[in-house]
Amino acid sequence: MTKQKIVVALGGNAILSTDASAKAQQEALISTSKSLVKLIKEGNEVIITHGNGPQVGNLLLQQAAADSEKNPAMPLDTCVAMTEGSIGFWLVNALDNELQVQGIQKEVAAIVTQVIVDENDPAFENPTKPIGPFLTEKDAKKQMEETGASFKEDAGRGWRKVVPSPKPVGIKEANVIRRLIDSGVVVVSAGGGGVPVVENPETKELKGVEAVIDKDFASQTLSELIDADMFIILTGVDNVYVNYNKPDQEKLEIVTVSRMKEYITQNQFAPGSMLPKVEAAIAFVENRPNARAIITSLENIDNVLSAGAGTQVVAD
């Protein structure tokens, strides 16, 4: 098989399921690394991105619990960077060790990534991404008065802070990542969607903002900026389905962009779950029509390269 430049997007839930301890998450990544090293062993240039939803949620709880005048809670952009750093360390460590076991001479590096968003993105006027702990209505309204933050009632479980989820428009470290890849380094980057920053149009100064970027869209943006040949989005199932969990459920294998868009108009994919993955896959292929986007599970990754498995989104 021809050497390919492959971006693999891991979900945050693939790292943390029920046990939030560092040990459990490290063990999950050791298992994950065994599968990822198979891609590297075949001579591919591999770039790994990852989610951080559960991890940043837990960190925000810890920050809130310890918040005081002398030890103030860290802002959201900093918490994203903190989890990007911790997961990046675990993943680099696991990959280094597995490469050593396999006798593969490869260096691995994690890059804390600043992802540029547009300060005029409509998402800033309509925060929708729930983060942090559940509060009573009384406590939520008190927080809104004191801090100006937005809170919304969440499915009868209480009130949660909501923050904007703007679309990425650029990645500050894209050229650094490209140079590392060209030097043969396995790169871990854009963790948790990256740290959201806005750019001053005059001074070009970057500033962190209170937001969360969708990991799949950040991964898609990175894939385009580094001219990836393949963009693999890992999820909990081997394939995407239409009419999911219905008698006429259908597994999608090779699907064109226009057909995928048609399925979106039919509301076939759940918002906040499969929909952003499908949208990111479509956007990647539209911008790189000779490349492929694949949605599948970690367990199925071997078959993707050898047998063309998973749901493959291709240009019309």
C-alpha cells in the first residue's frame, strides 16, 4: 500500500468511560496505541487528534470545588489547554512504549494547539454547548447575575453553564505540525478541538476565549491544512447507519457527498453525536476531492486499510 498522510480523530469517550482516574485513562490509551501503531508500522504518516469532553467537564468540577480568592478557578480556555496537555502526555507515552515494543524507530510529539475562531461567529451570540456541573435554578440565576455567564435547563437534570461552540477558521501551529510530519514525527495535536483563540485583525495578537470547539471540525480543518490523504473519525460503531435502530436500518459503506447531504436533510444523524462527524467528513472531501473521509470504530481500523471497511465518504 502507498504511504499516506492520515489524520485519526479519537473521541474523548474512548479515553474515559466510567473510571475517571488517571490510571484508567492511561490504560485505555495503551490499548488504543496498539491499534494506532499498526497504521504507523505500514509506513503511513500519522497525525492523531482527540476529544476531551469528559475530561474538561471533570476538571471544571474540580476547579469550581477549589475556587477561592487565593486559589481562583482557571478559565475555560486554560482548562482546555490543561486537558490537551495531560491527554497528550498519556498518548505520547503510550505510543512511545508501543513503538519501542514493535521495534519501530519513530519520535512522537504532542502540540498544545491554538485554534483560531471568528469573533463574529454567530455561535458567540447563541451559546449551546453545556459544560461543567448541574446547578439548581436558584444557583444558576445567581451565577448569571454575578458573572454574566449563560445557563440553560438541561433535560430535567438541572441547569448547566452553556458556552459558544464556534467553527474553526485556522490553526496557529499548522506549519509547525507540517514540519514535524515532514521530519517523520508522529504528531498529537488539536486535542479537545484545540484552545479557542481570536485574532486581532490589526495587531494579529491572539487571545483565548470562553468557548469549546468541536473536535471533529478542528480535526477536519487540520486535515486540510496539512494536505491529508485520509481523515479517519473514530466513534463507537463500525459504520454510520440510516434509519438507525429501525426495522429498515441500513449500513452505509461507500457514500457520495451529495447522498450524505440528502441524509442530513432527512434528519438521519443525531445532533451533537453522529451529525458533526458526518458534516466534518463532508467538508473535508469537498475541499480535498481526491482524499477520503472514513467514520468507523477503533476496533475496525485494521480493516479500513486492508479491506476498505467503515463508512467511506467520497466525492461525487
